[in-house]
Amino acid sequence: MSNQIEDFNAYRLKMNAKILAENNKVIKRIFNLDTNAYNKGHLDVKTKELLGLVASAVLRCDDCIKYHLETSFKEGVTKEEIMETLSIATLVGGTIVIPHLRRAYEFWEELAQNSIHKNTAI
């Protein structure tokens, strides 16, 4: 059975490597800026990831939503915090965000399920 988390990450890594191999200065700087923007600063990483999740949902970018969900999960964000964050995103973005909300919820469930399987396998 296909694992959407592994599929997403494998595709992202493969394509990022190809794109960065082109050695385009502007693209490299954008990637670098994106990476550095989510580092701890006056706001912690968890808060920045939740802000990124809201923006991604409002802009309806499923890849971005998955990225921020996975990073939020790794940062220890709870399901309740994700649901509250996604509720704000849906409020701001309107009903057009609901299909992305569904996919986000599904991806979060898979993150949680994979975590359970990893913890019980040890």
C-alpha cells in the first residue's frame, strides 16, 4: 500500500535536488530564504510552522500544507492545536479551503498512525 508521507517526501527530495542542481542563483536564494525564515527567532519553530500552515491552506497549496503538517508533527504540535489552526485557515480562506482541510486531516491521521507503528515496532 502506498504511503503518502513517504511518497511526498521522496518526490520533494528528488525534485528539489534536480532543481537545485541547475544552480540558478534566484531559486537557490528563495530556497535558502524559505529555510531560514522557519528557524527559531523571536517566534519559536512551532509557531512559525502553524503560521505557515494557515498561509498554505488559505493559498490552497497541498504540498505546502503537507510540509507544514509534517514539520508541526515533528515539533510536537497536538491534534487539537492542528485542528484549531486549520479552523482559523478555513475561516480566513472560506469554504473553498474545505477540500484542502479534508486532505490535511487525512495526512495528519497518517502521520499519527505512522508514529504509532514506529513506536510499537521498537
